[in-house]
Amino acid sequence: DTAVSQTPKYLVTQMGNDKSIKCEQNLGHDTMYWYKQDSKKFLKIMFSYNNKELIINETVPNRFSPKSPDKAHLNLHINSLELGDSAVYFCASSPVWGETGELFFGEGSRLTVL
Amino acid sequence: KQEVTQIPAALSVPEGENLVLNCSFTDSAIYNLQWFRQDPGKGLTSLLLIQSSQREQTSGRLNASLDKSSGRSTLYIAASQPGDSATYLCAVKNFQGGKLIFGQGTELSVKP
């Protein structure tokens, strides 16, 4: 009964490959996010969707493409992987957009690009 | 541009001590401030959420305060236990864009 679940938890791949990370939340929340945590443990927002609509798109290479088929899912597809993409990617959700909503995080997907 | 700073970066204390973790932010136009805990190799667990209109929140041995005008929050942990060892992150949710901006965390180690 995990609230925010991500798959896969670990991903090891070669440079140049394309990979996807999936995220699902069963909390009935409207808003979902992707965050990236780098090797220095710093968390930075990448994207945010509210009711399947893209709201935040930070300065992220266009090799990263989020897709939200419905408000319970937000997947992250990465093309032409580079060494610098190695990080832990966290999905999160929040009851409402903006304002006062508390964020709930998944357990992360550790991506290693060789 | 909002910046969130956490001091100290790392802290080691003996079991049973009371301790304070500090978080400061540069822009007071926030909806709320949230404290998280992150265990090694794990996701983030929300500990306390303080709305901008509130001064503090308490949960068990944890107490978080918020002084929006001075851009500061503290997380007080009473009677620390080895199980409290983790990285503690604070994050503010900005008015502008509703983004959650994180500090770099304080790595806490509680020695038995």
C-alpha cells in the first residue's frame, strides 16, 4: 500500500541509451513532481504536473521528457543518456497545486550511467 | 531567487542530548516550510509542515519553529536516540511557481 511508488529502484545503463522511470501515487493527489538528487545530496526540482498538465519545467535538457497519462502517474523518459545524468531521481506528489500542500516522496530511483 | 541554507552540514551527538538544527531562507514570500528526514539509500519522509501563518509545529520529540520575517526555522529534537541518525532536510514552498526549494541538509549522527 505504498503511497508513492517508483520503478525501477536501481538502473544501470550505458551512455547513449534511452531509459524510463515510472511513478504512481495512490493518494488521490492532483500534483506530481520529479526531483533530482545529485552526488552532493542536493535536491532540485525538474518538473511538476497538475492534473496531467505541465506546470513547472526547470532548466532541464530536452533529453528529459515527462509524461502524465493520468493524474496518478508521472513517468520520466530520458534519451541519449550522459554520464552527468547519474543521480537519484525522486517522484513526489501533493494534494493541491501551489499553496499549502504537503509533499510526499517516493523512495527514489538510482540511475547510474556508465 | 530563493536560497535555503542549513547549518551545520553535519552533527554528531551522544544519545540523550537535545539538539537544534537550523534552516535559513532568503525570500520570506513562502506558503510553508517542511522538514524531512532521509535515511541512507531511502526516500524522504515528511516530519513536520509549518504553514506561513504558523509559528511552530510539534510531533512527538520533534518541534519545528518558523520565523518568516527573519527567514529562519529550527528543528528541535529532544532526547535524541541512535534511530534519529539520518539526514534532515528543510524545504520552503515559494509563492512564485509553488516550487519546493531544498537546503542541502544536516547529517545527524547520534552515538549510543
